[in-house]
Amino acid sequence: MRSPILVLGKYEIGDLIATGGMAAVYRARVAGPMGFEKPVAVKILLDDAAQDEDIVRMFIDEARLGARLSHPNIASVLDFGEADGRFYLAMEYVDGVSLSALLKHLQRGRNPRPLDARAALFIAQSVLRALSYAHDLKDANGHPLGIVHRDVSPHNILLDRSGAVKLCDFGIATGAHRVEKTQTGLVKGKAAFMSPEQAAGERLDARSDLYSLAVTLVAMLGGEPASEDPARGFDPGRVDALDCPEALKPVLRKALARKPSDRFQSAAEFSKALVEAGLDPGEAGRLALVEAVEKVPVPKPKSRKESRRGEDVRPAPPAGSDKGYRNLLLVVLGFLVVAVILALLGVRLPQGGDDPASGCADAVTSPGPDR
Ligand SMILES: Nc1ncnc2c1ncn2[C@@H]1O[C@H](COP(=O)(O)OP(=O)(O)OP(=O)(O)O)[C@@H](O)[C@H]1O
Ligand SMILES: [Mg+2]
């Protein structure tokens, strides 16, 4: 990492990774004694977004909920803070690419192609494990939290270069008690991956996330995710047209049923159906994924200017500037002390008195010698 452009709390913020809808994500590090250093990703709420109460609430929810989640297939939230009026979230740094970047890369160039089906199934199984964990999470009294991610889409699936898959951004996830629309009436989530009930702004449960994951799987296999009207559901013809293992098609049709009661009822059930259809690629899937991620060119770190522009991050104070301020303060104080002493001496000397107390009094009450 280059020298930091900003310091937020204990985080030295470096290169901009990407800017999303409401926040910018930066590479960052926490430095400690003896050369200790831990890379992290820091998400900073954009200035415009920070003016919107709904967004600030979602960002805080993401931090709160993220802090409760601990699973190998979920990018961990490490910290949340506010410094200089900026809200930020520190996360585990995933050294790789997002699934959306991988899919874009595969579509680019002269030979557009889908993701290797083994890698796609490996990603789907990993996300199902993450969802199964989050959906089943209970509070301290054993009551289900009713967590729904609500934005399962390629943007929010991060792929580590070693083949680890991490679902992130529980920013708009809700517990069962929360309404699906924000106060401004906005339905949150990426339209192309939304379940029909989400697109209609209805109350959601875990089955909506499973639908979104099935659309994501279709997108990985080269299918068109977008439906003109997500509220009408997924056209089964699109599944038939997919170039994928035949055994996967009935599983996808079930996962993409319009009515939640016709779908898999839990992530575990969805996962089991894939395994029973002989669609669990295991280690071969991970290796295929590593190979695919390796081919995505590493984006060049954004220039300093780009990193600061848009995100409007204020530059870090120059190194050692704290010390500089302290020294300046000491010089000013020293100067004042000398000035006071000189003033006192200036009053007392011509009088030649020995009594400092009387000198002081004179200094206050008597006119000066040259007046
Ligand atoms: N923990 C992380 N480690 C590494 N990169 C990350 C991490 N979290 C996010 N990113 C990168 O930052 C990008 C932007 O993330 P962000 O969540 O802000 O926006 P988004 O997912 O693209 O859109 P949205 O604002 O709708 O969520 C991601 O696509 C990913 O490339
Ligand atoms: Mg995101």
C-alpha cells in the first residue's frame, strides 16, 4: 500500500478499490509496533449518502448486523466508527475480485464465455452455506433473528484468489420485524436479481434470497438475469435455453418458482438438491474458480487524484504534523513567558527595588518609567 491519503481512527486509508451506490471502499491497514500490519478494507459513506437518513441507518445496520455474523463464507465486519464527521466500516480485506467483475471480464473481448460450471456451482454452494447460517441465526434468547440479505447479487459476492467465496453487504438486510421499503418508498436491492415479492415491495423471508441466488447462478452460466418486470417472475424458457448440466435445470426451475411456497424452503434444502443431482464439484470447483479469478487483470490502483475525487476524502495530515503543532505551541508559550518576564524586569529595573512583591504591584499600578 502506498502512503495513506487519509487516517480514520486507527486505519490508514490507501488506494480506492471501488465506489458503490452509497460508499467508497478503500484498501487500508492497521499498523502496530515492531512492523505489525494488518490489511483491511474500509468502506466510507459518501458525503451525499451521509445526508440521507435512510442510508445512514442502513449503513449502521450493516455494521451492527455484520458484527454479529461470523462465518467463513461471509466477509467479516471488524469495526465501525465515525471520525471527522465520516462514518466508516472496517471489514476483512478480500484479496480478489467481485463476482460481477469476474463475469464482466468473461463477457469482454472477442471470446465472451460463461463461467466454468464447476466454479459456478462451487460459488453457489458457498453462498448457500453463508445464507443458511445467516437465515438460521438466533438471538441470545434463542429467537430467530429472521435475517434476510435482500441483495444477493454478483456485486456482493467476493472471490478471494485462493478460491474462498465471501458474501458481503448485509447493509440492507433486515430482521423479520422490519418493513421492506425505506421511508422514501424505495425498494432496495438490484432489480435484475430481485425475487417477484421483493420487486413488488412485499414482505420477504429467506426464500427471497434463495431466488436471488438462483438468478445469480443463471447469470454465472451465461444466462440473462434481467427480466423486464421482476415482479412477474422468471421465464422458465430461459432456464431451458441454458448451456449447463441437464441435472441442474429442474433444480433451477424449482428455485426460480414465482410462488415462494413452490421453491426450496431453506438454503440447506437447495444445497441438498444440488448435491443429490450430482452437482457438488467440491475441490475441482474451487480450483476452477482460482483459475478463473487468476485471469482477471488486477486493476491498477487509482491515482491519488481519483482516489480523492468524488469521495472527497480529506488528505492525511503530513507525517509528524502532530509534533509540528506541539512544537509551535511550545515556541509561542516560550515567547509569551519571555515577554512577561521582560515586561516585569522593564518595570522593576529603574526603581532598583529588592522587593519583588512591590515591583509587581508597581508594574500593575504605577505608570511605566518612560511614560
Ligand atoms: N471486504 C472487501 N474486500 C475487498 N474488496 C471489497 C470489499 N468489500 C467491497 N469490496 C469491493 O468494493 C466494491 C464496492 O462495494 P460496495 O458494496 O460499496 O458497492 P457495490 O456492491 O458495487 O454496490 P452497492 O452499493 O449497491 O452495494 C465491491 O464490488 C468490491 O469490488
Ligand atoms: Mg455491495
